[in-house]
Amino acid sequence: MELEKLEYKLLNAPTDEIRELLSRTVYGTVGGLQLRHRDTSWKLDELISPDYHVLYDTGKLVGVVVYSNRRAKFGGIEFKTLYIRYFSISPEYQNKGVAKYLTEIAVKNYRETLKEPTVVYAFIEAKNTRSVAVGDFFEPLSLGYFSPIYFSRFSPKKKLGVNTERDLFDKYYPTKEQVNFEYQGRSDRHAGYFTLERNDRYATLKCYPVSWEIMHYPNNNWLMMNLLPRIPFINKLVEGSELNFVAVDALAWNDNDLLIELFEHVLAQYQLSKLMVYADTKDSRFDQLRSDDKLGMMGKLQKPPKVGIQLFFHDCDDTFKKRIQDYPVEVRGFDVT
């Protein structure tokens, strides 16, 4: 296949073809968690200043990679960033070098047009190395891993005193903690805000309902797909070919017990049984929460995956690169679902 004959376009909005390709894309690696997102289309409309790098073969869509332009803070210092959000190659063009070629074109475009220091970043499954080709062009740095914290209830109950106004969420978030990748700018489409206050204790969060189609589970796949979905109550946590849950996008809290109560209220509000918080494994704020014995049954049924946090630098000085390593990464649920 002569890759140079493919037509390259840079778009700032998704076409119907792009929406269709990304909606049917299967994410994950063979033997690991493999899934398809059911809410891709509306999320494409929520991306912050996206660049769609697209390849065509005589008018036929071959592949697309999406970079979201953001202003993000790293330990309190704001920088330009490019977040790699979607990457998909049409099935008939896979394993032909197209993914690497598309990456080369996209990165070359940025190297020629970027006018200021920029951090490119991506969250990459530990076993998935497709996007590492970016490191052939920008200086790479691995910041470790994040993994989801699972929370579940078979029959969640609403709690008294929960406030759903965004203004109260904004009172506590962002926190005073210094983190990497803190950003603002997305609309409230499909977002929920929940805050619980008692005296000087508080817990607040922003979240989204998420729906995935599951092709393969990384552990006990036959049980997860065939047996457990047939067992009453257990099937609320293990739905087989479906996974419906609440993804926490951002949160702030000073009391774990209150946060647990808020999680349960959120599940009751959405009439779901599963909730996921995404946290850098080296972020000490989540240490106590990860080991809390009130998280529920889901974590006992499925081991959470590890996802790599990869950074790539354009024209960033060594002092900044070193500073980045001093802070944990804020992982937003919208970005990883």
C-alpha cells in the first residue's frame, strides 16, 4: 500500500463518516478489556477546540486521530496542551502502517505550526503501544499509571441534603491541591453536579452517565459474559455485553464517609449500580478511598486495569519537565470514557 497517495485533511469538526467510524471503534487489546463506546457522537461535540487529522483513500475514510487544544495547569502553571482523545483506523486498513503514518503527519503539522511550549498527552492502556509513535517526534515522559476506583451498590438509596447546583460545586472545585492537567472549558451537556455538606465536612463531584458495549473482559471472561449476568442482583454489577455506570469527572472532598454517601446518592439518582473514579496511582489523596471497605462488591468481581499516563514535549525547558514530575495527574472521567 502506498501511504503517500492517501489524501490528508485537517478538520475542526467531525463529519458523519468520522462519527460513524469512531462510534464503531473497538478499544482495548486482545486478551484485555475490549469495548465500544455508545456515547461517542455527543462527546465529539463537547471536545475543546479539536483538530481532526484525517486520511482518505479516493474519497473513502481511512483513519482519524483527534487532538484537543486546551489550556491546562501543571502545578499551578498554565501551558498549552494537546490531548489525544480518539484514534481509529478503518478495519480494512489496519496493520498496514496507516496508524504510524497518520501520527507522523499530525505531529509534523504541529512541529511546523506550534508557536509556544506545548505538552502533548495521552492515556494509553499498559498493553497498548499504538500511540507511542508520538515519542518518535516529541520528547516523551511516562508519569506512571492511573486506575479506576470501583464503587457499587445493589440497591442505592438517595441521601437527604444533596444539592445539585453547579454554583455549590464551584465553591469547592478546583481544590487547592496542586495537580497536573487541571483544565476548564467544557459545557454542562449531560453533566450532573452533586454536593453534600454537613457542618465543616463536604463532598462534591461532577459526573456523567456512561454506556459501553463489552466484547471481552480481561479476567474471567466466560463468567462475566455468560454466567454472572444470569444471577439476580449480581447482574446489576455484571451485565454481560453491557456496562452502564457513572463516571466521575471531577471531585473535591474532605471526608471519605461523606463522599461514600454522595456516591450512593448519585447511583440512586441515575438508577444505576456502578460508579468509577479515575485516579493517578501515586495521588495520595485517593489512598484511603482505594482501601475503603465500603466501596461495594464490584471491585471484588473485577480487577481494575492500569492505564499509562504519557507526555510528549514541544519546546519545554528542563525546569518545567522536572516540576511536572512533582505533582499527581488529575484524570477526568469525560476524557477516559
